[in-house]
Amino acid sequence: MAHYTSELRGPLPRLLRIQLHLGELLSQGATDYARFTQANLFELSRGAIHVTYSSTSILGGPILSYRDNRLSRSFRGDEVRIQDTDIGQLITVTLETIPDLRTVNFSLVLPAVTVMPQSMGTHIRVPGITTTAPTTIAGPPPGPQQLYSVVLVAAQFVVT
């Protein structure tokens, strides 16, 4: 760590020490950062909702499992719809389709996450959105065409 002399008292010298230490860490080179990788396994839960999402699998595509008090479903490949957006990836699956009644989708908004390979992961909170769209043979009913229920699910993600 670089040394300096200062007559200043208070928070400024501490701030300079932190910045100098950070500068040394950053100057260690790109090889440290090359070791980071994208997280590809997310285990999420909040209350009765439990979701496991893997962006890759031995089958070659994404896998998502969803469980709550009513449903227990697994999805893979094209059943897991992924959209890249400005706020992260929107991961969506259709939980239920009942003709002439409703379609229920569940979506996660996942930020890009980099971690050290083989790390134990870390914790984040992300929105889980259940969208219910009423359907009828007579066409759309009056009122909103999508109803939302949002919950912040806690995620422990790991690299596999």
C-alpha cells in the first residue's frame, strides 16, 4: 500500500487510504478479473414459492423448477423463455393454461452476476412476478388484461 503524509484530520485521510488500496487492487491486472464467470445456477425462495433456475444443463438448455402450495412444475429448453432487457434477463414460464378461464405465467428478473468459479455464491433479492391473464371464448373481458402479483425472492446463486 502506498504511504503518504498529511496534516489533515478526519475522514479524508481514511478515504485516501481506501482509494489507494483500491487502486492497488485494480492494478493487479486483468488476470484477477479473468477468473470471474457468470453465475448459472440460482436457488430462490420466499414463503411458499421455491424456484431453481439453471441457465445451462447437460441437455444443453435452461431448466427451471417452480413449486408453491398449489403447483410443482419443471420446465426445460423452449419452455423457459428468456429475454435480455435493460434491467436484466426476464425469465418466464407458463405455470397454468385453463381454456376459457386464465393463463398464469411466472417471471424472474435476474441481473447479470459475476462470481469466482467454484465459489459458494452470494445472496441477492430479485422480483418474482406472477401474471394472470383472463381468457374467454367471447374475447377479452372489460378491465385489465393482466393481473400481477410481485414478490421479492431471495436468491443464493452458485456456479456449477
